[in-house]
Amino acid sequence: MNNNIAEIDLLFETSWEVCNKIGGIYTVLSTKAHNLQSLYKDKIIFVGPDVWTDETPCPVFKEVKSLLRPWRESCMLPEGVSVRVGRWEVPGRPIAVLVKFDGMYKCKDEFYGHMWERFHVDSLHGYGDYDEACAFSHAAGIVIQDIINFYKTPQNRVIAHFDEWTTGMGLLYIKDAMPGVATIFTTHATSIGRSICGNGKPLYDQLHNYNGDQMARELNMESKHSLEKAAAHQADCFTTVSEITARECEQLLERRPDVVTPNGFEKNFVPAGRKFDTARRKARDKMLDVAKTLTGIEFTDDTFIITTSGRCEWRNKGLDLYIDSMKRLSDLNPERRILAWVMVPAWSDRPRFDLQQDIKAGKHTPLDDPFITHTLFNYSDDAIIQAIHHADFDNNSAVSIIYVPCYLNGNDGIFDMTYYDILIGMDATIFASYYEPWGYTPLESVAFGVPTITTSLSGFGQWVLSDRANGFLNSGVDVIPRSDHNYNQVKEAIVDDILSLCSASDQQRASISALATETADAAAWNYFIKYYVESFAIALTNAAKRV
């Protein structure tokens, strides 16, 4: 390992989520940074998109004029491409280069033509975010090339790591322009696998029958799939985050990943000792107050509070199953009051004015539509709120359900707390995923000592089954077997789990919480970073063979 570390002079990692929190990849990179800094102190440079303005500055990026100053003052970048260099304000404070990429659109057709000739990437059918992703990653590749050339760094001592199809063009650009640089491509979820699931098709029973290229044509995913497949095949090392996704890559991208790099976590975000108890009390008080103001119901301190959260993918994230499970639980009329949240960002407009005003006034009169905290641009088309109404929930029953359709970033207008600040107050979490290559949400949950329910179709669930003993009384986690055909059985298992936790004694709950924390400790980056070091060694070796 030490020899491999010594060989690296520069290690770039490029992602759309560098200093740009959108989903789970942000958590991967921002929590991994501390360990990478420990190994490669300031040899690691994160490259992300500069999508910020003076009116909406990046809250986690601090520009530092002295960093890479000689290069910045003489860099040779195309017109319309500029950079800002600073520190990513996460543990480890790594160097981050944010790239403004508007200038790349004018040359995209020529670039796409070259990528077709060189790597057979089909950009003809690109739509949506395809052009934006390619413009950014193309610009990122040029920035990486310029830094390497300026500092005259030997190519055989450089690794360029690219995450997801959105950065695939950057990898291919580096492969073409600087063939001595070792490249790594990580898919956190294949674009075509996610699309298969999102379109309601059975992925797991039929995986062996699917051809990725054929499915891409059927689902209008040719360009993204073509780019992702080319990046996977051209990379000196190809990785993914779980064994379940490795099998998916092997079938749909036609290359088996060289290394499975499970996602770790850093518990820097978790308060300790008395601070933990204070933070938990604050979170519960806030949730109970918002719920009371919205519904007019008196929620006592012993209310059992649960949530689901994550990306707004109705079937893939198990949001359908969560809502159906809560309805089933409500029909059973449990003895203990349950407050169920759906904390999933959607197309939200603003915080509800009536709810804001009543919170300020301390008024607890039931509001109209007491199931949602923020207004939506697409209320009539939003699957979650429509499902809640269709299920005919009655928040006066033993189970109340409330939808929070916005990012909990500390400035949402209702809670004004971050997701982690609220998560610590939960009694349990549920992530009934159908498609979940890893699953940070259950890992985040157990890091805060909150028992979680997930499924065997998540990478995290698979890791628990392989590394820990399953069940709340063994690991603080219950991994429910899920397949293409057992929806109702999973629903009943979720209901049984919640009823079991509701009836647990204080001593049992304390023990379950401690076990959950132990599970999170076992998934720390201290243990998982070795898989990345292995991928670095493979990339360097394969690049050397190629040259």
C-alpha cells in the first residue's frame, strides 16, 4: 500500500456533486475526503461544476487565492471556461476546483463527432441533462490536462477518477489526450438499470435476459448508456459500490467491475454525550410542534416518529411501499401514536404561508390539507401527495403521515434544520428500496443510533447480511428479503417491525440503538478506504501496461 501511495503525485476526482449536494454521491465524496487527505495530503484535487452565483454562493466552498496560484495565473483554458480554486469545507478540507463550462457548448458537435469516431459514443440521441453533463466533463478534462502539463507531472504518476455517466466524457477526453494518465470510472448506479426499474420492468428475475444496448434503444437511453458503457470499457480500473450492482454492470455494460468499493461514512456529523441528548430533544420538539400546528392534534412525547427519505424515485426508493405500509399500520389502529414523515425533495415552491404563520403564533388549529408542509409546483402530478390522498389517510387516527417535499438544508422555512439535525430525533427509519446500489440513508440512520429497515435489494442491506447478524436485536438493522414478486409480504414485514419497535422496552430500545451505532462504526471509511487504494494500484498498473 505504501508503495502505491508513493507513486501518486496527483489524484483528481471529478463529479457533478463536488461542492454540489444533489444526492448520495455528495455524501460519498464529502465523507471520503478526510481519509484521502490523510493518505495523499493535498495531492487529491476534487473537480466539480461551478453552478453558483453571487446571489446563491456555494455554502461549502471557500475560495483560496494562494492555492494553485501559478497555474491559475497562466492557465490555458478555452474561451468561456474559467475556474475557481479553494477548499471544500468538509472534514479534511481538500482542494476543490470549480469549473465554469459555458464555453464548451459551442464546440459540442465537433467534440461529439470525435468521440463517436474515437470511442463510438452515440450522442445523437442525447436529451435533457446530457449536453450539460458532457460540457462540464469535457471542460473538467481540459482543466485536469492543463494542471498536469503546467506542473510537468509525469503522466504515470497521475490518476484521474470520474464518477457516474455524467463525467464519462471527461474520462474519454483524458484517455485520448493523455494516454499515460491512469483513469478510474465508478458507476454508482447504471443509467439503464435505473431506467429499467423506473419504468416498472422486473430487473432481478429478468436480468440475465436483458441486453443493455437493446434496452437503451427501447427506453430512449441510447446516449447516456453509450457514454457510460464506453467509459466503463476505456477506464484502466472500473469500480462500483456493491456486489448487486457489479452483477448489473456485468450484464448491462458488459464489463465486470475490477473492484467493489462499498461506501463508508464518517461520524463527524453525530454529536456525542450530552450534546446528542440535547440535539435529539430539539429535533423531536420541532417535529412534534410542526405536526401539531399542521394537524391540530396533540402529539405527546412518547409519539413514535419514523421517516423515509432520499431521492424522489417512486418505485426505486420504495416510496410506494412505505405509504402502503403506513396505511396498513393505520388500519390496524396501534395502541401507540405514530407520526410518519416522508422527507423526499420534490418540485417544491415555498413553505406554506399558513403553516409558517401558525408556527410563529403558536396556533394549533387544523389546517387544510394537513399532509404537506410546502407548496408544490405540480401538486396534481406529484405521486407522493396523490398517493397519500388516494389512500384516504386520516391524521386523526393512530397513524399520521406528513410529506416534506423539500431539501432540509437548514433554510426551508418550516423546520430550518438540516436533515441530520432532524434525523437524530427519529425512533426508526424505513427504506423499502427496490433499486438501491448502495443506500446511504439507512447507513446515516444507524450512525445516529436510529434503527432502520431496508431490503435485500440495497447494497447496504447486502453488506449487513454478509458482515453482520441481521435483525434489530443483532445489528440495529432489519434487512427484509425483497424480490420482483413479494411486495405484500414486504409490506407486512415492515408493519410487524414497526409494531415490534413500538412495544419494545426502554432497555431494549437502548440496546438496539447501541447495536445500530456499532453497525455504523463497522462501515467507517477507515475500513473501506482500502478498496479505493486497491483501485488506484490497478489503474496505475494497467495504464503502465498500455503505455
